[in-house]
Amino acid sequence: MPNPLPWWHPSRFAQRRAFLDARARIAAAIRAHFARDGFVEVDTPALQVSPGLEPHLHAFETRLRSPDAPGERTLYLHTSPEFAMKKLLVAGVPRLFQLAHAFRNRERASTHHPEFTMLEWYRAGSDYTALMDDCEALLRCALAAAGRERLEFRGAACDPGLPFERLTVAEAFAKHAGRDVFALEPAPGDSYEDAFFRVLLNEVEPKLGIGRPTLLYDWPIALGALARQKPGEPRVAERVELFVAGLELANGFSELTDAAEQRRRFERDGAEKARLYGERYPIDGDFLAALEHGLPASAGMALGFDRLVVCATGAERIEDVLWAPVDDG
């Protein structure tokens, strides 16, 4: 039953205060962890030419009016700080992280919020194996800051003190769904991506991160997004996701540095978004120019900070760990 009191009412706020105090400790511990590892904390603008081009993400659109010129420009609130942070890699920042507000429309549920906090970090001169090691250290850091022994979500428990499970996507599909991930047959009118995510979400994902965290890596190249192809394996992209207690927490890549290939993937994803939703977002030409100038070999990861706090505190939903949730009226 919905709570009739507003989120700011002292009696209702008091029910969340322990979660929020833990959130502050976890954020401080993560900042200290990255500082010890030689990272610099950056702060990039939420307003972007392109909000991110993953087909299933929906952005908030706004208008920029200049005091010196007539008319207006369409801009978007970013769905991730990824493009701006990669431009900083090109600019010469070798290790950077950010606790950024990100925005995704059409998303509100126990594990989704229209405005949320993304922990995103990048390492020049590294690949996705370094990100896997980062995830192990960060989960242990967050749990220690929360003062708890296990991560939990919806009755499932996960101990990051144990060795993390590392599974390729092909291994996970064979183990948990009895399927060959490269031989999925889409239903009429569906794409390979539709068939893939139907199996992943219904048969595979609920079994990941149970007992100990799972790092799911080596994704089909069609789902590589901004990830580079794995050398010697043309069907596979160097992408990794982190799962805890059946919940996805993070998504990362060995970064694609080829501007022409990135443009091709952007155009492919734009066409898929148009097919599914009848809309298409612009490509950030400045981002492609940065790739052409020279993105160093690097790896980057985006982790849902609010979800991490939920699992580290035993909260039931994202709104329990937000200082001030978005008011939906």
C-alpha cells in the first residue's frame, strides 16, 4: 500500500535514514579507493548533443536558447557520462572516475529511477580484465563501509569475500539455459537481440550472482555496443557485466577506438531504435572526432551506485536509498 506521507515527512524520512547514512559512507569509501589507485574525480555536464544510443534507452529532451542568437538547439540529459569521459581520455587524463547523475525516461520500478547515480570509471592502457579486478575490490570496499557481511537482494544473498564467478556468455547460456548463444533462432518479426535478451532475462540472469558475484564476459559482437572485438574471435566483443543476487550492477568494455566502426554501430543501433520505438537520437559528431584524433587503448565501466547501496544495506528498492526521490506527482 502506498505511503500517504511525502518523502520529506520526518517520520517517513526516519525509516530511510540508516540506508542514507550507509550511502554516504559507501560513497566516501569509493572515493578514497579510487584516490589510492591514482584516479582523478571529474565532473562532466549532463546536457549533451547525444544522450547515448543504446536502442532500449529513452532520454529526456530539452531546448538550449542562446542569448546571442535566435532559435534554439535540442539537447538531451545524458543516460551516462560515457561520451564526455572518453573525450577526457583523449585529452590526456589516464585514470578518471565520476559519481554522476544520469537520466533515463520511461524507467521507474524497484530497481529503476528516472534520475539516478552512476559510478563510471576509465583506465587508459588497460582492458576489461582490469575492470573485473576493479569490481571485486569495489564490492568489498562498499560492503565494509556499510558494515555488513553480505550483499542481499530480494531474499538472495551474495558474498563478495568469496572468489567471483567468471563466466563467458556462451558458458552461461549453456549452463543455465541449455542453449548455444550463437545459434539462437529469433521469432518471426524479432531480431537476434530480441531472442538473446528473452533468454538472458528469463533463464540466465536470475541465476547469476547467487552465493557469490558473477562477472559475465565475452558478449556476442552484435551486442558489443562500444566494445572492441576480442582478438582472434570475430563473434565476440570484450564486454563484461557484473551481477549480484540476480541483479545486474555494472556494464563495461575494452573500449572501441575505431571511429569508422563506431559510426557503423551507432547507425545500426539508431535504425534498431527507429524500428522498435519510431524515434532516433543524433550521433555526437564531436565524440567521433575525438576517436579519430586518438582514443588510447582503454577500458571503462558503469556501475549503478544506487543499486549497489540497495544490495549493501538490505534495502528493498532504489527509492529507499535516495536522499530525495524524483516526485512523480
